[in-house]
Amino acid sequence: MKLVRIFSAAVLAAFMLLICGCWDDYELNALFIVTGIALDSSQNPSQMDISVQIAKPHPSSEGKSDSENEPVILMNTTAPTMSDALSVFNRNSNRTLMLQHNQVLLLGKSLAEDNIIKHLDLFMRDQETRMEVLVMVVDGRAEDIINAQLEQDSISGMFLARLITDLTTASSHYQIRMIDFVSRLLDESVAPIAPIVSLKENNGKQEIVMNGMAVFDNERMIGQLTNDEVTGYIWAMGDVSRGEVSFSTEWGTAVLNISSLTAKREISFDNEKVQVNLSIKAQLHIGQISGFKYISMEELMAHLQTSAEQAIRDKIMNSFEISKTLNADIFGFGRSIYRTYPSEWKKIREEWETVYQNLELDVNVDAHIATTGQITDSLEMEEGKSAD
Amino acid sequence: MQIDKRKIPGSVMLFSVVCFIQASSLLTAFLAGVTFQDSWFAILIGTIAGLPMIWIYNMLISRFPGKNLLEILSEVFGKVLGKIFGVMYIWFFLTLTSLNTIDMGNFVKLTIMEETPRLILMVLCIVVGAWAIRYGIGVVSRYSFLFSMISFIILVIGIFLVWNQMDFKNFLPMFTLPVKEYIQGTNIILTIPFGELVVFLMIIPNVNIPPQKISKMFFIGYLLGGIHILVVMARDIAVLGNTIAMFSLPSLVTLRLVHLGEALSRMEILFAVVLIMLMFFKITFLYYVTVITIAQFFNLKEYKPLILSIGALILSYGLTLYVSPVKHTLSGQEITPIFWILFEFLLPLVTLVTAAIRKRPKTGKV
Amino acid sequence: MPLLIMGFVLIALIDFIPVIRKKDWGLAAVFLLIFVSALVFSVLEINNIKIPSIMEAAGNLMKSIGLSY
Amino acid sequence: MFLKYFIRKLQYITGFRKAVRTPEETHKEAHWKPEETESGTSEEKEKEPMKAELKDNLGQLLDMLGNSNDVKKHVFRFGPDNTLSGALVFIDGLADSKTITDAILRPLITTRMKGLASLKGENLLDAVSENALFSGDVETVESLSELAAGCLSGDTALLLEGCQAGLIISSKGWEKRGVSEPQSEAVVRGPREGFTENLRTNTSMIRRKIHHGKLIAEQLTVGRKTRTGICLMYLDGVANPDVVKKVKYRIENLEVDSILESGYIEEYIEDAPFSPFSTIGYSEKPDVVASRILEGRVAIVVDGTPFVLTAPMLFIESFQSTEDYYVRPLYASLVRILRFIAFFIAVFGPAVYIALTVFHQEMIPTTLLFTIANAREGTPFPVFIETAIMVITFEILREAGVRLPRPVGQAISIVGALVMGDAAVSAGLVGAPVVIAVSLTAVSGFLVPNQYDAASMLRIIMMILAALIGGYGISMGFLGLLIHLASLTSFGVPYFQGLSFSRNLEDAVVRMPLWTMVKRPKGIAYHDITRRRFFIPPLRPHQDEDGQKEN
């Protein structure tokens, strides 16, 4: 009896394995690892130009030098949606495209200004793409970035991912992942933003530079912030752990390093008018100062502190004014109101755009200069002292 | 009459309860689609509202020591009515097992095996489960401690890993939804993981501690499980914010976002494996209860020959239940919560009341 | 289909033969009941014959008496 | 293909139906007695009393011993005026000739005891054994077969003219290997002696560790042809009597031909013969066996092998090395955790590699993925085949290295590991990551030598599962493994005890200081569970030093 049972059980197990098959298996050398996707507008308005960047695998066996090889493979097509494009790519290539390791989603500026919502659908629904893909807008055509031959990193997709990772150590708000983007998109008031990058020729070498952030309304890109304005935005959002405040006064110029900066917002309603109080606490230390002769240490500190506070405030206000002209609530004040005063929010949500125009922002900066860097006085101060 | 005479210690029973509830932490999507950022509140209320339910179970346990649900039913309602209720419970257990197996299939298909047919994943799970059931309750419940500890640890690690992405402002605004949705949310959480604990009434005679202690274990396990689900939900809300309703598996998406340098990212499959283990535990447990309920219903002396065919029934019957996962979710949000109340709350309550009126059991204390 | 039949044959081999050998006819009857119903369900399923879903029927019933969200 | 299965299946059934046991057959089987080929005489002979004539007895005894070349007889006369005659029978090489000369022959021949000549029969034998022999172990037996058995185990049989009985005089003394350091269990710290092939030496080595009267040694003889001596050793009052009874029952009821090594016994009496996990422990070191006996286990010492079995065995036992208790607890815990990790790697390593690279590329960090992809580029085989080739190659190399003399074995491992591995990678046959994964797995397997065989079998199963359904297959395999482990028992003790729930956790994943292990492991130890006084703090000795409670 036992033998039959054991045998049957064994057959059942073998049978299980037999039907299990290998539905999902993809050998690595039958896959193309996509590291970047670029979407651009094409002549036909119902279609878009889609290019993907694929990290080209190099056989590790010796003999062949990698220098002649292109580091990446590029594929282009024009298709109405991303999924159509993917099937075209899979048809035209000898391997399957793997999107899970996609690092960036680049949107050409012209496409971004047209309409992005309908193009992003695949990236949200399909399990294959991850929600932490970085979203970026390209000043120019996105495929150029993907084509770029960089010195720093042979694959531009990886370069951009590392660039953003590096920036994230300064503040997490630099990082706009798919989920952040979508989260802002879903919200009724907050305007989505995304970093803008562009390709630069420099002595015959190509470079990717970041120049600000693109601002979207609910479906298209409506404007952009310069790097300076982005700094103001980042400071207003708080959670900054690196950065510089530079200013020059009548006595000299100084660059103070931020070691931490936090922002707290308070909202008050003043008959139909909304007032936002932004209190910012900054821990600074002196990075570099020049000038400031004939001035004592205490005075210098007090002076630096007030100037730094002023500088921070100016930057934030500047960004805020820009956002007002774009009429895009990039700071998420609307969301803050919704969260803390849901009943008030119900009243103003319909005319949020006009309310935002009339929104009053009051920034209180409390800067504290902790350490003075490695030297206590600047060299010029020393000179000033000895001249006394 | 007890079919499976093996005994389990009380602590194993405690952790089985915990594990059983933890396995449902996957299915918080039912809830998140209804109560959004206030889902944690629905869970909190659900946990508190579940206490009377557990109390009813405990009353049944202490009133009928050493008896399982079927025996209680036939003792309280007599032979005919008892058998009718027995059939209803068999159907209920069978459906629960099928639904959970389908959930498992959907989950695995969605997360790690996108192209493998769902049926195969389910068959594999049922076959391995059948193997465990052959060895009886001891093996079925033995790893509850291990699994629940692992998932607690994973929960804590997960919280640390997504700490930098949590935004506690995501809980705001609180309590702005219509009251009906809170009731619905509470109902969902009350019936889908918590109320399913009614299956434990079938294995109570196998626990070798006195009924009073069983009640204590039941309560502690229930609370631990409730806290676990609450924390999972809170974590997901804090990380995902308003996008939480968009995903079919919020807790997995949360863990997908883990990114601490390149090495500590993309780890969600590890978490998926832990969830598979928990789901497996729950399915095996339900499967076991279905098998012994059927065997006992027909007064059989052994249950082993029934295991595989009941497994086949679970699978084939399960496939007929819902046409698509969307319908499943919709039904999970709207219909099953109310429907399950019948089995999880009303019938035990009626049983208890009838027992009090008819003064059953005759010899036992009243 | 052949896979399905083979699966069921295996189940029968593993479980049914010992039952017959023991001459436990009650158990055999219950076994056959479950076995046949599982077989019928899966044969219907594999031939794409729609079996009315109990859950959906229950749902419709409950909706009709107003017990739903 | 299915048809083929089916037909084979049917054949099995039909074949089986004929073999159904009727009650009579079952009865017959239970009382099955081996058929003696040399007619049924041996039993009759046993009952047959011995004759009085020396010549008859001697002839019969020599017949029973098969008249072999190495059976020596020595007929001599002794006593006053050499009136008495006797014969010694022994087997050359088994019996120590010096003992025979000094302790038997010389005192017999030189004895001048008065009245010896007048004694007859039993009295003569008693007088000889009491007064004449210089031996400590003399036994009077009245059957020739016992005499023959005595001769075969190395003793000397003494027959006297006119006596219907004989003496068996202990004279065992054969060539044996001395106590030396065990080959299979090397330690850095701890005793270096190992068991030998001699039963008595082995039992004495255990006794030297536990000087206690409750240490019981029960002698059994198993094997119709080999008549192998087996000694059960356990601490009375500590070992679970049920387990002792079970072990004894199973060994006593063995109707086997031969026992050549303790592996035979292990296979005959273990609970789960088809499991990849062994449910009986073994060791080559007396201190290991002694510590297990002290925990309440039963040791089975088998003559002719240096491997002593211990039962029941728990799964964690494989992870507890004795050295753990000789080094400091923190380090021991670290090593033990390492062992668990290593066992995990040894079982799941290649499977996880396959699942990651074939199914879940998503999980690999991007940079690492590039590295692996580059290595995979241009290799001809699928990952599963590649990994399987490497795993099998490794097993071949290991087997080759183990069986060969040590210097050659080393050469093999160098050739295998360095030359072949490197060449295979640089020729592009296999990718470097596979080599790394497989060699890591292989090395990890050696950290838990007791479960090495189980690990290498499970590894292959897991690899197949992983190749078929990736991570889900591995998790199902893992769950199946857990179920299997939970279902195993060793002499009634759950195999997985000590890991699945909070029992004896002070000595499971971590090794707590010795003074926290107050109780012997529950489930194994039975009556006298307390090992030491509760929590003796190491630096504050108790007032009464003999805190050990006895019974």
C-alpha cells in the first residue's frame, strides 16, 4: 500500500513540475536592460516619438577592448502609446526589453507642453515599471539626452539617476519619482513639478546640466523655475540638509553653508484671504567670506545672521512670486489647507486659483550660525586687525 | 468525536491566531479603497468592535469545553437544524479557502510571476498544503510562531527602511469622510480578517489547555494581529499618501519604494515571499478546517483520503466564484462584509442565546 | 484536458484505493461525492461553460433586499 | 508519456494486489525465523548435553568452528602425575597467546593442588577455575555452541576429560588501532581522542567521561552471521525510558544477517528512512557522545566502527558543535548563527541565484545587474544548466578528493578549483558569478557536516523548483521543507523541537552561557531534568559547592 501511495505522490510531484513550465523565465542574455525612456512630440500630433536607451552588455571575456563599443543601444519609433512602442521594439529586436531597471523617464519639452497625462498611463498601471522611476523634462528633444555621449558616465540614464541621488543628499525634494509626480497630479491643488535638464556642448564634449524645474498644471507643462528659484522652492519645503546661502552686503560677500533647514507652515484665514506663515529654522556655518574688514566678531556674526535671513527670505519670496505668475501651487499650500482645515478647504476649493493669487505668504527666518568653518576670521580680517 | 486527536500547545494556538490575521494584511486594499487616509481608524474601530465577537466565541468555547463548532451546533439545535447549519458552515469554510487561494494566486501573479497562469500557482500551493494537512493540526499550526515572528520583524525592518519616506501629514485631514464609509470600512475589517477567526472554533478541542486559558490566548492573539494590521496600514498611509487607493497591493508598493542606496532597494520580493508564507499558513489552516469539518459532518473515522479531492474542489469551485479580480474586490468591499456577518457573528450569537435558553449542555455549567 | 484527467486519476490512485481496500464504504461515498463534484466543476470550467457563481448570486440577492453599500 | 505513467501505475497496482498480506501471512512475518542453511542441526546441538569424553567434545567443538586453519587446539596433561587431560581451543589472532601461556597453561600445568585428581566432573571444573587459573573472567558453560561463540569472540575454551561442561576464559587480545585524533571531527579546542573500532575501548572512553553508577551499558548481539556486539549506554533516570525501550526493542527485533558498521543499525532503526535528514546522530568523539548522554540521549556503540550513534536526534543538534561549549558564549553564538546562515546558503544558494537571474532580474541592484549581464553575455548555456554543471562538477571533485590519499586529494582540489574554474570562466563556458555562487554554496555546506548530504540533495531539488517557477517555487519548496521537518520524529521526539517554539531557546540559535542552561532539553531528558543550580553566577560561588541535585 505504501509503495503505491509513495509512487503516486512522486508522480503527482513530477506532474506538478511538468505543468509548472517556465512561463516567466527570461535568461539575462535574452533581455535588454532599459535604462532610460524618452518621449518626444512628433509631427503627427496623435503620436509621439519614443526612444529607449539600452545598456549594452559587453562580454567579459578578455581580448576585445570595450572602447570601440558603444556603451548603449538606442531604439526609436513613433507610436501613439508607450505600449504600442514596446511591441514595436520587441518586434524589431532580438531580445525582450526589460523595463524594471529603467532609471529615468524623459519628457521632451514640446511634448510636456502638449499633454502628458495620457502618456503616463502605462507607467502607472503596469507592474513591470516601477514607481520610483525619475521623471524629468528635457529642454529640447529628450532623445538627445538619451543619445548623449558623456564623459562622467557612459550611460546617460545612469548619470541622471546618480545626479538626482546626489542632489537628494541636499534635499529630498529634488527627487521627483513617478509616485511623487502622480501624487501631485492626483491632488486637486498641488502643481506637479519635474527637473529640467538640457544637453550642452562644451569644447566638443557633451554635458547634461540641470536648469531648474518644469511646472505643470493638471495636464501640461506651463512654465519653469530657474535653478535659483528652485532653491527658493526647496527651502520653502524645508527638509534641507545641504546648500549654500550667498549674499553680498556693503561690507563684503559671504557664502554660508546650510547644515539643516526646516520649514513649518501655519495657515490662517482672514475673511476670504488666506495667510500662510512660513517659519524657517536654519542652521548655518560659514563657508567662505571675503571683505568684512574692520568689524568685530560679534558684529560680524549678527550681521551675517540678519543678512542670511534676508537672503533666504528673498529667495523664497521670489519663488513664490513666480509660482503666482504661473498660478501653480507648487508648494502644496492647498494640500496643507485641505489637511488641516478640511471644512475651510471645501469652501475655497472651487476658486482655489484666485485664492492662490491672493494668498499672502509671510516668511520668518530664524538663522543660527553655529560654527565658523575651519578658520575663525577671514584672511582679510586678519589684515584689517594688523593694520589697526 | 474528534477526528484529529493530535494536540497543540496554547501558545501555538495564540500565534496561529496572530498569523491568521497577519496574513490578511495584504488585503488592506479592500479597505483603502473605501476609507482612504482614515483606514487606520477603521481598523482601530474594527479591532475594538471585534472584541464582542471574540467574546461570543469565547463564551461558546467555555460553555462547551472540548467541543468544536459542529458538535456545538448539533447539540444546541438538535440533529436536523444542526446539520443544516453544518452544511452552511461547510460551504462557508470552503468558500473562504477558495477565496484566499484565489487571493494568493492573484497576489503572486501580480507581483512575481506575471506570466504564469494563476491556476498553476494555486495548484502548487494547495498540493503543498495538502501535504501538511496529512500530518494533522500539529504540523499545520507549528510554524505560526516562526511566521508571525518573521512578519513582525519584517514589519519593523520595513518601517525603518521607509522611515525617510514617511510623511505623517499624509494622515490629514482626519475624519472628513461620510459616516457610512467608516461603517463600511469597519465592517470590512471586522469580517474579512477578524471574523474569519470563527474557524478556530473547529480546532479548539485540539488545544490542550483549559478553556479559560484558551479565551486569554484568543484575546491576546487577536489584539496582536489587530495591532499588526493597524501598523501596516498606518505605515502604508504615511508613505503612499493620497495614492494609496490607486494600488491593488498598497503594502507591497510601500516596500517597493524602499531605497537606501543601491544595495537596500528593490527588495520587495523578499517581502512578497514572507507574505506568501503567511498566506500559505492561512490557506492551509482554512483548508484543514474545511477537511475536518466535512469529515466530521459525515461522521467519518479518518479524513486523510479526502484531502486531495477537497483540494481539487477548492480550486475548481474557486474558479467559478468571480469572473475577474475587479469583481472580487468590488464584492469584497460591498457584499461579502455584510454576508459574512451571518456566519461570523449572527450564527454564533444565535447559538449562544439558544444554548442559554435551552440550557445546553445539559450536564455542564450554565 | 489530459492534464486534468491525469491529475484526477492520480488523486483517485493516491486516496481512493486505500479507502476501497479498507472497505470503509461511508468514506468511499463521501469521497466520491467530493471527487465527482470537483471533477464536474473543473471539466465545465475547462470547457468554458459558465457556472453560475454562488457569490454573485448571493450578492445580487442581497442587493435586491437592500443589504449592500 | 502520460500513458506510460499510467501503465506503470497500473502494473504497480496489479503487482501490489497479489502482495496483499493476509492475516496469516502477517502472522508468519512477525514470527519469521531465519532458515539455517546447514540443516536444522545447530539448534538441536544446543540442546544436546555435552559428552563426558574429551575427544568427543573436542571433535564436535572443532566441527562447529569449521576446522579452519586459524582454529588452534592444544591438548595437554596436567595435575598430579599428569593424570588429568584437557584441551584448549582458541582462534589464532583473536586470542592473546601470552595470556594463554601465562594465565592458563602455566598455572594449570604447574598446579600441585592436592586431591585434584580425585575430583570429577563439575567439581573438577570449579576447582580448576577457582584455584588454578590466573584469569579474572572465567565462565562455566554447559553447551558447545556457547563455547564456540566464546572462541569466536576471542576467548579461550577449556575442555577437561570427564567434564560435561567447559570453561570460557577471557583472553581477548587482537591487533587494534590505538586511540587517535578523529579524522572527521577536528577541533581547535577540546579533547582530541576519538573512538576506535573496539567496542570495549569505546565504552570505556565514555565511562571515563561519566563516572556515575547510573550510566548503564546494556550489551546486545545482533547479526546472525556477524554476531556483532552492540552496547547501549544511557544515564538511568535521565534518559527517557520510552526512548530506551524503543531503541532496545528495535535493535533486538532486528533479524538481519550482518552488521558491519553503525550505519547499518542507523538505517534499520531510524524513524524516517526516506527522509533526506538523518534522524539518528553520530559522532566519533567521546566528549560529544558523553554530552549527549548527559542530555538524556541513548548512545549505541557498535563493535567494529569508531562511529557511535546517538538517539533521539534533533535538527538543531547538527548546528551544535561541542566546541560551542568550550569557547566563550558570545563567539559560540556568532559561529552558530553563521552555521544557520551557511546551511541556508547551502540549500538555497544556487536556487536563489537562478531565480534572481532568470525570473526576478528586477530585484538585483542595477549596477550588479550590469555586471552579471556582462558575465552572462556569450555564455552558451541557460543559467540552470550552467549552475547544474557547476554543482555537479563540484560534487565530483569533492568525492574525488575525499577518497584519494590526502596529498593527491589536495592536488585534485587545486586542479578542480583553480585550473578548471578559471579556465571555464575565461573560455566563456560559464560566467564568473555562477562560479562564485556555487563555490560559496559548496563551502557553506561544510559548515554543517552532519547535514551535508541532506543539503546537497535539497539543493538540487530547490534548483529545479527555482528553474521552473522562480521565487514562488523556492518559497513553496521552503514551506514543503518546513512541513517535512515538522512531520519528522526521532524515536517519538519531534525532530524540529527546539527551533519552532520557545523551548530550550538558550541553546538553539544562540548559545547562552552554560550557567543559564539550567534544565536538560525538555522532551529528551525525562526525570532528572535539572542540570545545575539555577543561575549560578560565575563569580559568586555558592556556599555549598555540591549544588548539583541528584535525583
